[in-house]
Amino acid sequence: MFPKISKQRYVLLIVVVATLVIGYRIYEYAVSRDAVPDGLIQTNGRIEGDAVTVASKVAGRIVGIEVREGQTIKAGQLLVRLDDAQLRARV
């Protein structure tokens, strides 16, 4: 019924199957290492925000910048320090 397989072909068949199984396990391990936990999505891209105009209530020269570009800020947070020499002179 079945053709006879020589020992050499039998050994070759075992080596090929073992190589495929080991290769699949290595691939599976490499993919699972970079897996993202459930509920998270991993992607690449760039997000750009809207331009916002910021103005002070009084005119003056900027003497210090307290935040950096891209930094998260909160409402009411100090962004820049103005030179108040002219204001003090008026008082």
C-alpha cells in the first residue's frame, strides 16, 4: 500500500519537520515579545494641534519663558515673565 521510505529520507523528513516547528516557535516568540497589552493600540504617526493665539493684558518685554514647546500646561499656569519696569515707573 505505502511505498517504502529509506532511512535517509525518513531522517531528512524528521529534520525538515523539526526545522519548521522550531522556526515557527522562534517566530511566535519574536512576535509575542512585541505584543501590546489588551486594550491598547500601537501605531506610528504625527499629531498636530490647532494654533492658539496668546495675548497678555498688559504690554511689555518678555524676560523669561517658563514652558517649552510641546509641554502640557494647565489653565492659569505661568507661561512667560514680562519686564514690569515701565509699570512700576507709572505707579
